[in-house]
Amino acid sequence: MTKVIIAMAIKDITLLLRDKMSMFFVLIFPIMFGLFTGVVFTGLTKSPPTMTLGVIDEDCSFYSQKFIQELHKIRGTQPRVTDFKEAEDSVRTGKFQGYIRIPAGFGQTAGTIAPNPPKVFIKSDPASYAGDERISAIVYEVMIALASERFSASPQRKMMSSHQLPHEQSPLNIPVQPDQQPAPAADRVIEPETLDENEPTFPTKNKSYRKVALIDIEVVHTADRVALDQWDALISGTSSPFEISFPLAMIWGIIGCVASFSASLVREKEHGTYLRLRSAPFRPGLILVGKALAMFVSVVAILALLILLGTLFGVRVTSIPKMAIVIVMLGYCFVGIMMLLSIFGKTEQAVSGAAWAILLVLAMFGGGMVPIEFLPEWMQQIGSATPVKWSIIAIEGALWRKFTYVELLWPLLLLFSWGTVCLIVGVRIFQRPNH
């Protein structure tokens, strides 16, 4: 029985290799797509849609509250107040497009142009449209609003600005009582004799003055998770744009396999090959098992080849065991989809057209053409029901997002469910005598 299955699989793989057009869509087109989109993502400058930003308020002052309130006013931004660990995990898994950390002491000089400006830390998801530059621009916009608030505030409000709230209280809309003097005014002149000789200065006609700024933004690059007090240990790890494009290339390689094998099943029925195989001295179900094995081996081989090629362009594989599990589950899922698509017609042309139409729609809604964050919200909601979206999430999680096995469990379960349902329905209908 095993020899029969292997022989059937070898036969289907050989036919695939002989079909030049099928090999183009299975292998060459995905590579071209991955390289092209990687180059496009390198220079992407279009204005992106709404993004979700985590906000870590460690200051709990009047001006840190005001900072968060101003964030809510910026179009296309959805701030979520959270803690450091949740923000790190949410950015790593793609739930947040980035986060802003407001450290303690922020409110003392926020809104002033001071020699020692307040500092914030920012981090962005390298796979999203919210790059460090966009988050920095948002921070500057908010700081300008804080400066306007400070300069136009009454003396009572200025006295409130440097008062720190108890850490356990909510950082939003908490009444405070002034007990300190206001922070130094932005236009206060710093005389040369008060300057430290090691601090940067800029010359004027008669004196030298210390450089001043509105905000000090420190970018936290993608790196391993660290403890709250290990910010300085974070290392720079800018991701290659091909880490974003190659998962899409892998999806298109799988789509090419699905379309080719679903049409080959009907082709064998049309040409009488399937009927002759059914008359052979083995169980008819082994024919479909061999077809499924050939499809599975092809998907695994194509994904492995694309990953090896991606390493030449900076694509990282952070966990080989997790990547192997994802590839196996992708193969199983799309074998089932291939079986289901093979029943959408009684001729090769009908099945091929239906397969490509359905697969293109799944890719469009699931983020296989462009990252799903660029799609309208209603399309993103539909995309959550497609296997393409969860395939991309699983691939990225095993490649560079550093998903844990628990975090990979949900995407893999959804892919398994898709594969099982499609496989059962497709096989049962395909084996009907009147089909």
C-alpha cells in the first residue's frame, strides 16, 4: 500500500515538473513577487490608515495625562494605556503597531524647550506601516500641543504641571492639587557661567548657550524581550523588508500548488486516467491519498526553498522547530483546500478558473497581496476568517516575531480546522459516482 501511494505521488510530482506554466506559478512567480514587494516596502511612503499604539505611563503626572489625551485627538491613532510587558508582547505579536513609553519625571519639563528635555521611548512593529518616523512625528505633534497648553495655562495650572500622581491611580482625568512650583519657563536664559564644559553649546554673537529641545525621543529597536530595568541592554535589530515580503511569496507559492493540483485531478478524470487507476488492484481511496501526498511534498519543498532563498536577503528564522511545525500545518491545510476546489466544476478549465478566482479573493482579504493593516476595517474583519491571514501570522511568528508555542497554537488550530473541513467535504463529493 505504501509503495502504491509513493508511486502515485511521484507520478503527480513528475507531471507538475513537466508542466512549465504550472512551475512558473508555483516557483518563479512567488520569487518574483517576494523580491518585488520587498523592494516596494523599502521605499514605502504612503500615508497609512489607523494604527494602534500602546502607551506606558510611568510618570502619572498632569502632563503625562495630557499627552495621552492629545494622542486620542490625532487622526488615525488609537492609543491603548497598558504596561511594559503587555506592550512588548503586543508589538512582537503584531497586535500593536508600536508603543510609547513615558518615563518618570516627564511632566516636570514637558511642554518646555529646555536644556534637559523630557524623554520618551518608542518602538514600532517592523512589519507594520507605523515606522519609527511616523511615531516620532506623532510624539512631536503632541509635544507641540503640550507646549501650547503650558504657555497658555494659568499660574494654578502651571503649579499643577509638576505634581506627580500616586502611581496606583489611573493616568487619565484624575484631579490633582498643586504643591510645587512650576517647571522652568522655556524662555529662561541660561548664562554661560552655569554651563558644564562637557555639555553641548551653540555660539551667538556675544555668548554661548546650551542647546535646547522640545522632546528627546529614544527609539527602541526590535530585540529580545528584557526586564523593565534593562532598557539600555536593548540592541539594534532593524528588520529587512524582505522579512515582510517573503511570507507573501510563500503564500503565492502555496496558491500556485493548490491551483495546479486541483486542476490535475479533473484533468485525469477527463482523460480517463482516474478511471484506469480505479480499475487497478488497490483501493480507490489511495489515488486521492497519493495526490494529497504529492501536493504536501510540493508545498513543503517550495516553502523550504523560499526560506533558504530569503536568508540571502536578510530573512531570519528564529526557530527551526516552530518553522517546521508551521510548514507541516500549512501543507495539511492547503491539501484540504485543494481537495475542496477540485469539485468546483467537471472540466479542467472550470476548476482552474474557479480555483484561481477563489484563491485570489482569499489572498486579497487575507493580506496576501498587501499587508492586512492597509485594508479597510471591514475587509480586515472578513480577512480574519480566511486561512491566508492566519498562514501569514504563523509564518511570521516562526520566522522573526518569536512566537511562543502557546502563541502559535491559535493560528495553527484555525489552519487545522480549515484543512480538516475542506478535506472531508472535498473527498466525499469527489468520490460520488455522479460527480
